[in-house]
Amino acid sequence: MAKILDRPDFARWAARARATGGCAQPIFLTGTVDHVHTGTGEVLHHYSTDTEPDGALPVACKTRRATRCPACAEVYRADTYQLIRAGLAGGKGVPETVTAHPAAFVTLTAPSFGPVHARRERSGGRVERCHPRRDAKPCPHGVVASCGARHDRDDPKLGEPLCPDCYDYAGSVLFNALAPELWRRFTLALRRYLAKCAGLTQKELRETLAVSFAKVAEYQRRGVVHFHAVIRFDGPAGPSTPPPGWADVQLLDDAVRHAAAAVSVTTPAAPGIPARSLTWGAQVDVRRITSSGALTQEAVAGYVAKYATKAAECVGTLDRRLRPTDDLDKLPITPHARRLIRECLRLGALEQFAELRLVQWAHMLGFRGHFSTKSRRYSTTLGALRAARIAYVRAQFPGWQPPDDQGPELITAIGEWRFHSQGLTRGEALVTAALTGKPLPPPASTDRRTAA
């Protein structure tokens, strides 16, 4: 740290750290930018990273993962919050009249793949015992599927199978891999049910009612994903038009429950591995979103945004892809996560499961979908929010400006950039955190710069 503070170009180094928002793993680029007059070919301004500290320019990594970069993940979380909230309360190009549209917060869970240690908290904060089955008999492996403990929130046993040898690891990773397809079929079944209830064809439904949604995937401690979704009824032109009077919250509730129970997806069959039908779990939660009360628009937006920056770390797995040099038995992961990853590798090696890319997504326990998605007309987009932020920053710090006698429309910026390295040393990370007030990332994400 002392070497960083004593360097002669520290002022510029600190300014760059602040410009990246305290990014823990910035990408360093080398290159040049020339501002050229399109009429005369004259170079009006030349910039080179040779004048920068260490000869490279850092840009933020923009990851959504809080385990990799808390600073960039916080920006992503805030953007997601604004996106979700705009679709419920208006703003960001969405009219405020959208608050009158029927909307619900829906949770679709995964089925059971075997009993696991769980925390069951009832109203009033009372925690029930895990699996208090006095009459339980030993399984073929000699394990009694019973646990009378009241687990704490941070108990490492949560999510662990009562008998790992009985647990359906294949079903767990296949559900994760096919969960995006199951969601797609759910949305189709939802619209079919609405059309049937209204006595309309699919085409007539689209001309009368639009179903908008935004969803996020969350990992349960047992290693399977479930989806939280905001589902809203609109008129045919989206949030700017009201839905028909018959499209109310009760119809939305009925449609969600029907669609969740109606859809399934069949897994491929392989030698010794029969095909199976995967469905949503029996627990389907549908709650109305209101402007006041227990489930407000802000509360839903905050809840969805929180999980948009998380991945499978709660299961005890890796936050990066497996490398060919990794020894699975020596990785710092939980035994349950290790068996899930091993099952991904086993199934992924079979030709019948090649399309699921289980090997590439083994660190995510088979899930390869986007963590947060939305329908086209739900609200604004992350791209629009980022563009607005960039425009604001450029207005505050305009940088080089052309001479008064040179119109901006006659000037072209020609840039050439190359990857140099990524990441910070531990000392650089400490100084960056102190300068920006951002939380210090875990050591694994800032061990040393990775050069090209």
C-alpha cells in the first residue's frame, strides 16, 4: 500500500479508481484515440494510454456477481431495482397508470429430489423441527430420514440431504438445466388458459390482452433453482393501455396455478438412464402486488433486485467455471456441491445430454439460463438505464472538446484498443476500497492481475 500512496502519479491513479466506481477486477486496456476532422483529415486531438499510470486504462468489469465485484454488482442491483419498479409504479418511460394494472408476485419452485435439512419458520418467528419423524425406518443405506433439530439460518447443514446416497442428484441437475424450457412452456400455457377463459383464439387474445413479466432465478440451499416473477396484465399496446375488465388478479392467480400444474419437460434417455418428466414443485405462491401493505411495489423490486446479483454461492459451490487443472476433490466446496458437480460431469460426458452443456455449467450445478429476464414491454431496459448513466457522466465530465470553429458533426473518433490485464493486487484493492468507500472484495477475486 505504501508504494501505491508514494507513487508520483497517485493523483491520476486515484482518479481512475474512482472513475471505475471502485471496481474490484477492472479490465485494463491499452490503445489510442484520434479525433479526426472528416473534411481535412487533420488530427485535432490524440490520446494514448502511454501517459496513464502503468501504461493502461482501467474500465469497470460490469459483472452482476457480488462475490466477484461488490461495486459493479451494486450498480447492476440498482439498475434491476429501477427496471422492476418502473413496471409496477411507472417512470423510466412507463406511465404511472400502470399501477392500476393487475399484477402479482409469483414463485415457482422445484420438486423434491429427496429429504434435506431445512429451516421451517412459522408466523411469529417460531422455528419448527427439521424432520421429526419418530416412525421413520432406515433407508437401504442405513440412514434414518429424521432430524429433530431446529436449524439456525447459517447452519451449514441446511440443504444437505439426509442421505446423500438416496438423493436424486441426476434429477436435481437436469431440473436446473431444463428450468428455462419449463418456464417457456409455463408462459405459453398461461396465455392458452387466458384465451380459453375469455373464449378467444390466441390471435384474438393478443389483440385484447398482453401479459408482461420480469423474473429472477434464485438458488435454494439444496442446489436447485426456483423462479420469482412479477406478472402483469396490460392492454394490447403494453403498459400504456389498460387491460380488459375481465382480466383481474383472481384470473391471474387461476392462470398461474393452472399453467404451473399443466406443463412438463421430458429429459433425454441414455443407456442406463431412462427419460423422466420434470415438473414444477407443488408449492406455487401467488401474491397480489399493491401500492401499500405487506407486498408493495418497492418491496417486490428490492427483493427481485437482491437476487439478481447472486448465484449458487449459497450451496457452497464455485463462482467460476471449472478448469481442466482443477482437482474436484480438493476444491473448497461443500460435499453436497461436489456431488452435484460430479453428476454434471458424468451426465455431460454422455452424447444424449450434450445439448444441455452440463460440463460447461457444472459450477452452476447445471443451470445455464439468464438469472434475470423480462418480456419486451414490461418496462425499460438495462441498456437504456446504462445509456442514461453514461450520458449523465459525460455531461459532468465532458473530456476533450473540439474548438469553437469546428462542429462536432465534422469530427470522427477513431480508437484502437487491446486487452492488457485484469484485476488488482491486494494492495491496490485495499487502496481502491478506501478511496471509494466500497466494500473490499474477497481475496479470491483480487489475488493478482491476469495478463494476456
